[in-house]
Amino acid sequence: MQKKHLNITVKGKVQGVSFRYATKAVADQLGVRGIILNQPDGSVYAEAEADDWNMQLFLDWCHEGPTGAVVNSVETHEAELKNYRNFEIVKRIE
């Protein structure tokens, strides 16, 4: 199956509600690889790599988030594969 890479920005009340940790758990369950981090503007940014099916399930999760999160929007942009080995919470993009 063909993998794709998406850059994802989730806006709303998504910091201070364990969004990154819950998203990592979901990514690990789905076999999604990539990174996730908080942005200075209050959004959460992720890079995710998966096949179409698991990517859609992951995006569905991003639209909901964990209990306490209020997702206002999810923006996605397709980009080149970076072949991440796992899904990690990072402080900044290297």
C-alpha cells in the first residue's frame, strides 16, 4: 500500500488537554509514524505518515481529540515522505 505524508495543523482548545499524548497513543495503535508538537499560537502541529486507510482514521481522531479538547479546524497539506520510524512528541522541528 502507498504511504503518504501529511502536515497537519489542529486549531482550537488543543493545548493543556493532553492532545499530543492522546494523539501519540492513537498513532501508535494505527501504525502512523511522524511527530507532533505545540505551536506558539496555541495550535498543535503534526507530521504523519501512513497508508490512506490509517491516515483517514488518524485525521478523524484529529478532528475530535481527547476529552476536554475543542477542535475548531484541521488543516492538512500533503508533502514528501520523510520515512519516520515511529511517532514522537517533540519540542521543536529539527
